[in-house]
Amino acid sequence: MGDDFRSSQPIYLQLADRICREIVRGDRKAGDKLPSVRDMAVEAGVNPNTVQRVYAELERMQVAETRRGQGTFVTEDVARLRELREELMHERIASFVRDMTEMGFRAEEIVTGVRAHMERSLDTAQGGRTE
Amino acid sequence: MGDDFRSSQPIYLQLADRICREIVRGDRKAGDKLPSVRDMAVEAGVNPNTVQRVYAELERMQVAETRRGQGTFVTEDVARLRELREELMHERIASFVRDMTEMGFRAEEIVTGVRAHMERSLDTAQGGRTE
Amino acid sequence: MGDDFRSSQPIYLQLADRICREIVRGDRKAGDKLPSVRDMAVEAGVNPNTVQRVYAELERMQVAETRRGQGTFVTEDVARLRELREELMHERIASFVRDMTEMGFRAEEIVTGVRAHMERSLDTAQGGRTE
Amino acid sequence: MGDDFRSSQPIYLQLADRICREIVRGDRKAGDKLPSVRDMAVEAGVNPNTVQRVYAELERMQVAETRRGQGTFVTEDVARLRELREELMHERIASFVRDMTEMGFRAEEIVTGVRAHMERSLDTAQGGRTE
DNA sequence: GTGGTCTAGACCACC
DNA sequence: GTGGTCTAGACCACG
């Protein structure tokens, strides 16, 4: 144990993750152009070098492609995007389940709890129609 | 959007949360003595004042009680501890579901995904050859 | 018995109490802005950290609300303020009665004494020559 | 306004007041010997000079008498002690009423509040017999 | 500017 | 020893 309180994921991974989420969510579609390195750097308030690493990471993940002189684009490989969606989902689920299990919750409790929570949310959102 | 990359919860809340998890997990039991303010400060690598705040927060939550000159102890009110367990569970579930929904996953997908993940974990862990 | 002569309530509670009294008295009204942490610190001759604690206490009591970047304000929940008034009244009365009882005065004596004192005050103030 | 938070009555007046209360309460009776200056100083954890001033103050109030070579005694003038009782009572009542009035409470409210508080205390203490 | 957090170091009361 | 309070001075996020 030590002063691990300020530590967190590197900024470039945080940014890459954010962009992946925007893609999975549908805010950025296959073939969409991403902002230029400089623009993205300004938007996110980080150094252009950091954005460079972000785009490199997205390319490594086969989620984005950069075309010299044109910019960086979301891949047009929709199969890869479907895959990315699955990956992100499983990653978050795994992280969630690990967290809950580590706290001593049983599998049954977790599933029940999640379903109950969603039904409650639905009721709140829809007004709980009887039919 | 801005430079929210370094932001995080205050240390004193992170520490309080960590201790709550240890309690819920069973690593710290009802009536257990917590480390002294000074010891905890050294262990966690923070200032004693910060630990003092953590203990005040735990007392506010009725999760710990402090006896002057003796130290700070996990509450012996086991009903409160059961309640805490439920609170933490719902909190984490809510956060998880919000996150997933925000990413565009449907309720059905999420529940199915969680259950599938767990069954896979079980298989891995137990070998799952009962049938 | 010992050297409890210099002991007193913590400054931050004294200050919080003083502000509550000013509110109950009507000197500070619902929605009024309290002095900034730094200004109040100068006014009261204490450290800004202490005032910070005072405002946190007032917020915990739901007597004040703080808006980031704007300041700390007396709550606009007038029902809560009426409640505060009752609380303060009962608190002072309880303390007074406890003190008197401890000194060996009987209930009857106390009530009679209080009423007599007030009638005398009224006489002094108004001249009380209606009859 | 300034740093008036640590200020309070001088210790010698606090001690004199405490002794008066013990007399009024009946813990010290007419003619009782008070502890020697040195003993009282040790008991109260203060300087003997301070106790000297305390006894002088009690003498000035005609509440105690000191006989050279013998010590200090509660006065045997029971009329004076009855008077002292009245004085203390009125003093406390006056202080209480001033405090409450300053906070904006009306005379009627105060009397009603005090009587209500006492009835409640009686109920709690006696178990609220129906007859 | 605002409040919120953190560190450093001190003193106190209680046991 | 314990926790509780206070000061001094710093940095941060928000608006």
C-alpha cells in the first residue's frame, strides 16, 4: 500500500476509451472522420503528442485508420465495430463482476440485483404501465 | 469536455470507501478496532488529518464509532452493516447499469451478458463437468 | 473535577451556533449569501479552514447550501428554518431547566420565577400603567 | 468582532460560582468548613493564589467567612443563604430570558416552552401515571 | 473570485 | 497512547 490515490490509467488510454464508447454508442459511425490531432488536443485540453498516441492506439485496435494527408477515420469494417462492441461489453461486465465478487456478493445476488434495478428504472422511466 | 482526466474522488472518500468494502467483504468485522489515525496515515501514505476525516465520515455513516482515548471501531450494529452491504451493492449496480446504458446496451443484453459471463467463470473455476 | 476551566465547545461549533442564532433572529434570511470563507475567516479572526468546517456543518444541518464558485447561502427551505427555530428553542430550554434543576430548584419555582421576571421586564419597558 | 472564542469568565469567578451552586444545592451547608486554600487548589488544579481570590470573593459576597488560623467557612447567616439562592435563581433566569429574547422568542412562547419541557421531563421520569 | 481538498505541524483532552 | 481541533499555507475545480 502506498500513495496510489492519484494514480489512474494514462490519459491516452482514457481518451482512447472515450472515443471507443462514442463509436459503440453510435455517436461516431463507420467511416467518420475524427478531429485532427491539433483540434482533438484543444478539445480535450491535452498535448497533441498525447492525441497522437491515442490515434495510434485506436489504429492498433483496428478501430481507426489514418490516411496520410487526410486524417484519421473510424474504420469502415463494420464487423470489427460489432466485435468492438462485444469486447467493450464483456470488459465492463467482467470488471463489474470481479468487483462485486471481490466484495463478497454471490452470483445469484448479482443477477437478481441487476434485473431488479433495471425493472425499477423501467418503471420510473415509463410510469409503470399495467399492461 | 475538458481536462477532467486527473480528477477523481477526494482521497478521504476513496479511503472511506475502501474500508467499507473491507467491512462488507468480511475482512473487518463488527467491533473490530481500526488502525489508529497515525498508523492508518502511514499505511495509506496520507496525512493524519485526512485519515481523521475518513473516520469522521465513517462515523457519519454510522459504520464506525469512536471511543475517546481508545480508538475507532467498526460499529457493532450488525443491522447497520447488513444495510451497508445492500447500499454498496445497489450503488455499484446502479453505476454499472448507467454506464452500460449510456454506451447503448439494451437491458436484455446486459442481463444476458452478465449471466453468461458468470457461467463461463464457473466453468473455468469448477471445470463444470457435473453433467 | 479537574482543570475544565479553559475547556469550551470547538470554535467551529461556536461559530455555527452563532450563525444559526442570527438566522433564527432574522438577521440572516432564507437565501441570503453568507460571507465567503475567506471573509468570514477575517471577520471572526480564525483560519479559513475553520470557517470551511463551519459551513460544512451548516450544510450537514441543512441550514445552508453551497453553490460551487458562487458561495454559501442560507437555505431557502423555510420549513427547515422554522424547524431550526424550534430546535434551538428546545435546546436552550432543556439546558436552562437542567441547570436549574441541578441547583435544586423545583419546577414550580422555575416557571413562577420566569413568569415573574418577564412581567417585571414588561413593567420596566412599558411602564405598565394600564391599570 | 475578533478572537473572542477562547475568552470566558476568569477562573476565580468560575470557581466561586461553582461553590455557590454547591451551597444552594445543599451540598455545603451553613457553617461547613471549606477545604484549605492549598487543598482546594490541588482539587481544582489551579494556583493557590487563585483560590485565595475565590475565598475573598465569597467573603465579599457575605457567603463565606474566614477565621484566622482556622480556615474558611460557609456563613452561618441562613437568611443570607436564602437570599443567595434567590439571587442565583434570578441571575440565571435573567440570563436565560435575555438569551431567548435576543433570539427573537416571545415571552408567551418561552413560558409555554419551559412548562411543556418540564411536563415532558416529569412524564419521562415518573412513567406518566394516568392519575 | 468561489468552495473543496490536502499537507505539515502543533496543542489539547481523555484514558 | 487515543481521537479532536486549529493554524498555516498550498493547490485544485468550477464559474
